[in-house]
Amino acid sequence: MVSQVASLAPTRQCSLLERLDDGEFLRRFLVLTVDIGAIRERLNHRWDRRKEQVWEHLERSLGRRLHGDEACERISETAFVVGLMRATRMGSVVVASHALQDTLHFFLGAALVQDINISEVVALRAGALNCRALDREEIRKAAASWVEGEVEGQALIGEPPKFSPTISLMTVSGQPIDVMIAVQRIEKLEANRQAAMRASPHITDARTGERFSNKGRLALDAADIAAIDTAVLGLARQAWEAEPELGSIMTPISFHTLSRTGARGKLLNQAGIIADESRRHMLAEIIDVTPGTPAGRICDAVAMTQAFSRGVFIEAHDPVPLKAALSSCRVLGLTFDASDWTEQQAAPLARKLRSFVETGKHLARSLVAHGLPSPSLIALCAAAGLSHAAASVKPNSDVVHINGREAAAH
């Protein structure tokens, strides 16, 4: 695995390098150097004019992926050092690789594996970093998930995000609500492996802790639904930036929000979507499509959503009314939300799923059921003929602080 040992002398003293003097830091963190020498070489005589832009881009790309005690610093004209502490070594390598790929692609128009130059810091001696280059196969696997979200058939999915922050909102009618996401694992049934994640909205009445059903959410004002969409999209973005090794995240967005120009613009602006990153990480799920909606309006919403996502799914308990739209626009699949069902309703749920498959299989390649009330019902989905399924889970954080108010997750 070790291809070389390099000594990299820092150009300036910085807090991260000072922390490296403590041997405990190297034991707790994976410390990597990320080198942009390929950009300097390609830019040639333009490097001096553009190097500060390159530095700023890579620093920003690394910075928005860091969390907790992690840190990064520029240490030479082409190198940054970054200290990462993820659940797995691959998770840390993925963070560094994705940040470098993002920068390579922005300035060179491509992110070739041979240009991904990452080394592991093994020691700091006499003011110099002793490094060894990562094995090219390790880099190749980490780099693959930047576009594909998977590595050789196995999704880069570890533990769900450790934190699912609460966003506190006030509805138009003055009702305080709390919005979280519960991260579900979507399983590809035929291959018996995890294929992606889903950011499942978890909406509660802040005063009682009672959870909103889908019917209750749809009874809210359109402005409230748009605010919930913005919160969920922002939380999903936090998840993919904090832990890119999770792979793709399916994120629901209401058709009511997408079809209103002002609401859609506010959604994208406030959620801070960065198109290049969302195209790599986000699978959009358009929900709340009312039966009888003109096919042209649905296709317009799909086209707009495809501009900032890897692909689009449409929620449809009954796919028949979508036949005209699905023949005119390209979607990845159809989804069935089972979150309002209970485990005791397994028999009627099975009948609904079989009906969903019978009509949906002629209209879309992937048929996904999510929000199942029990993991044991995943076998029911396989028997019904669905391609993917995900069981309902609770948010991963008990209490967090956002918007200046403590909010409990129930």
C-alpha cells in the first residue's frame, strides 16, 4: 500500500500543525494531505493569477464537509492538511477525496483518478510532515462514490448521521412545529444490499410532541408545507456534507412547493443547494402530486428538479393517473409512502403494495416502498415485487438546539 514517503515542510505555523505535535491527535484522527498540484500543472502560466481562487475553493470545499473537532489548513502552495475522525478510515478518505474532486472538476472540467493526490501523515518531525501516499486502489474506491454513490456494488453507507437537528417553525396559524429528519436505509431487494438513504420528514407539534401524519401535513397552509420542504432539504444537505460516505440521499419535496415559482426559489435559496454537489448526492422525490394534475405541469416539475439532483422519483400510491406524465418525462422510479400504516395493517398494506406493483411496473423501472412500520415487512415488499424498500426509523438525536430554542424529538 505504501508507495512513497515524503517530507512536507509547512510554510507557516497553524493551529492544526500545532495539534500534530501531540501524538494523541494522530492516534485519534486520520490526518491527510490533499494536493492540488495537478491544477497548478494544467493552469501553467495562469497559476499565479488563479492560485488564490483555487486555494479558496478547496478550503471551502473541505470546510463545509468537516464537523466536530475536525480541521484543515493550507501548508504549501499546493497542499492542504486535514484532520478527520469518521466512523471508518474509508469515510475519512472519502471526505478528502470528494473535496479534491470537487475542486479539480471546477477548475479543470474533470476529476481524473490519477489527479487525486492524497497522502497520510504519519509523523511530524523537526517541523516537517512525514507522509506516505495512499494506495491507489483506496483512492479509486473513495473517488468512485463522488459520482456513483457506490463502490463495486456496495453502497458507501455506514452508520446513519449521528445528529438529526431540529428546526423550529411557526405555522401561518401560529402553531409551533418541530421538523427533523429520520434517515432510512433503502435496500435493493434483489441484491439484498443497501442502495441509498432517505431523509424522512419527522414533524411534530412542539407543544404536545404529537407527530403529524401525511394527511395532517397536507392540511397545513401551502406556505407551511414550503417551509417544511426547506427545512428537510437543508437537513438532508447537512447529512450529505457531514458524512458523504452515506452515499445518495432521497429527499422528498412537495409538488405544491415546486409548482409555485416564489416557493421554489425560496426553497433552493434557503436550503443553500449547490447544484454540482446536489447532483451527486440527492435523489429528489416529488410528493403530494394530486390525481388529475395535468401531465405538462408534472413534467415541468420533474425537469426543474432534475436540474439540481441526480434523478427524480415520484410518489404515487396509484400510478395510473401518472401514466401520461411518465410517458413524457424521465424519472428513476415511483415510491409508496407507508409511514401512515401500522404493523397490524400488514394484510391490507400487502394488497396495496401488490396493486402498486401491478400498475407501476409498466411505468417505471424502480418501485420503492419506504416508511414501513417494521423491518419485518421488507420481505412482504420483496414478495409483492418491489425493487427497493426501507423501514421507518426514529430521528437519531434526542435533543438539539437550533433557532435558539431547545426542541425534543419524540
